[in-house]
Amino acid sequence: MDQSIFVSAVVCSLCFLMAIAMLPLAGRESPARAAILYGTGFLLMGATVVTYVFAPAFLSGTAEIVLRGALILGGFATLWASAWIRCARPVPALLFLLILSPALASFVLYLGFSDRPLLRFGFAAISIAMGCIASACCLVRYKVPRNVGDIGTVAVLAFGAGGELWVAAGALLLGYDQQALINVYAVVAPVLFVGLGIFVFQSYALDAMEELNRRAQTDSLTGLLNRRAFDERFARALAAAQRYRRPLSVVIADIDHFKDINDTHGHGTGDQVLVAFAQLLQTQSRTVDSVARIGGEEFAILMPEVDAAGAAGYAERLRHAVEHMPGPEGIGITASFGLADLVDARPDVASLLGRADEALYVAKAGGRNRVSRCVRDSGLGAAHRAA
């Protein structure tokens, strides 16, 4: 067996195994389908190598070329399609037809010009190069987040496109002999296939790690930060505020009479109220603010670079927005708010949250649906006032 065929067979087999290894990392439907396509594509590419060894004993020359061409077309089509599916984009049928048309033309060339193998070789290389370019552009434009695996995948696709364009130019324009082109292809193909397998696997792994980290930091119902993640951000923001002597405020919000909502309308409706309230907090907050669910119906908003007056104005706008928010099943919803800033408490997370929580208690004790602030008096005790 030709050495280049053996190398290609080993490479395709390894890449297929790497693609199959991606399946456990695919937590969502689209990446899972993309991983299946990667595996299928590498399997088909490996099967093309097998045809070099076994097909001549069973098939005529024409049937062998057609079978091999079909396997190559199917393999590359699935590999290119997986890039779009991985980016959660619809596969562009017209673009794929354009990409595969040179390879399809190579079949026609074979049937009509069987004595011109370089034509087939060159047109097939054009298809591969076009597929590499289109897939790389898709990943650059649509893949979020972009990690080291994504960058490596794009780099490998760019290398493959350059190598295949060189092969196409050598076959169609420069008149290189077939063996020289095969030698170049024997270098380009292993790098392309192995590189895709390695970097796509790495991209899946990094995406999975990021997803696990996101789940560990967010509340499963509302999608906001959970208490642990909020405390970590609070500690970092507090340290920065103290270092640069900048203002920092925290607002704690609590949905009024939430237990009555659950008891009267059911926990399903209560969950809808929590989700709607969380979305309102998120949309009304700045991108630099940290919004978290820190208890059953209790939420917190960390506001860097905002003093107590600014936080009070923000809380009052929130209170008004909640009061006019259409609740599920026509339920009227109100919320109470307590706030504190760095001048109201000792410079630590527990003290600042404690002051805001005290202010929230005063707001609820005073009739709910109001905003209260906890301040320190001259004797370092606490005083409360409507904000």
C-alpha cells in the first residue's frame, strides 16, 4: 500500500475517534449534531482511503472513481456543514452547491476526459479550498465565544485553503506532474484533518468548561447570578472601590407578599413572577452592575461607581416599574427596596449587605412598596430613612 494512503488512513481514523470523543461534551442540541457531523465526515474521509485498497478488486475503474468521489463529497459536505450548525446558523444550501460544484464538475471531466487526471485533481482541490474558506468565515463571524480552539480551527482551515489552492493552481495552471501534487496533498490533508480534530475537540472542551462555570454561577430559574457568584463579585468590586476611593452601593429588593402569591396561585405562577421580576431588574440595570438572586424572593443589585443618592433614584425607578409591571394571570406585583453605600457601613461585604438588609426590613415594616436607606449616625449606630 502506498505510504501516503497509509498515512491518510491513520490520520482519518484518529480524527474520527477525536470527533466521536466530542459527543459527551455537547450539552446542547446544535453542538451535539455538529459533533455527529464531524464524526460522520471523518468516517467518510477514512472510507475514501479504504477504496484505494479494496475497491479495485471489486469495482471497475469508473465505479471506483465515482464511489470515491461520492465519499469525498459527502465527507467534506458534512465537515463544512458542521461549522454552520456549531454556530447555530442554518446551512446555506446555495453556498454549499457552489462549493461542491467544482468537485461535481470533476466527475464530468473524468467521464469525458479520463486521460486528464490533473483536471479532476485541480477541481476537487478548488472545492476543498472553498469549503475551508467558507467554514473559517462562518466561525469568525458567528462563533461566540471565540476561544483558543476556535482560533486554532480557523488557522487550520486557512492553512488547508492555502494548500488546496496551491494544488489547484499547480494542476490547472502551472502544469505540475501528478506525483508532485500528491506529495503536497499528503502534507496538507493530514494537517487539515488532524488539526480540525484537535482544535474542534479543544473548542468543545473549552465551551463545556465555560458552560459548567456559567451554571455554577447562575440561578437556574432566573438566569441571574447566584449568591456565591454575587459575593465573589462584591468582594472584588469592594476592594477596587476602596483602593481607588470610588463610590459603591448595593440595593436589596424583595417581592411583597410573595408567599401569598404562591399559596393563592400556585408555585408555577410564583416562578413566573420571579422570572418576570428578574428580567425587569436585568433590563433596568447597567452592564457594569451585578444582579443576583440571593434568596427565595430576594434579589440584590451591586452598583459600582454609584453613591447612595444614585442608588436611591435607581431603586425608586425600579419600584415604580415593578408596580406597573403586568404580572402573570393579572397579578399585581410590588416590591420593597433597601440600600446602602460605603459611607453607611464598615468596608466589608457582610456589613454593607447587612445595612441594606436592615433598610429592606424597615421598608417592609413601613408598609412595603417603598425604598429605604440605612445610614450610620455620629455614634456609629444605624438610622433609617425613606430614600
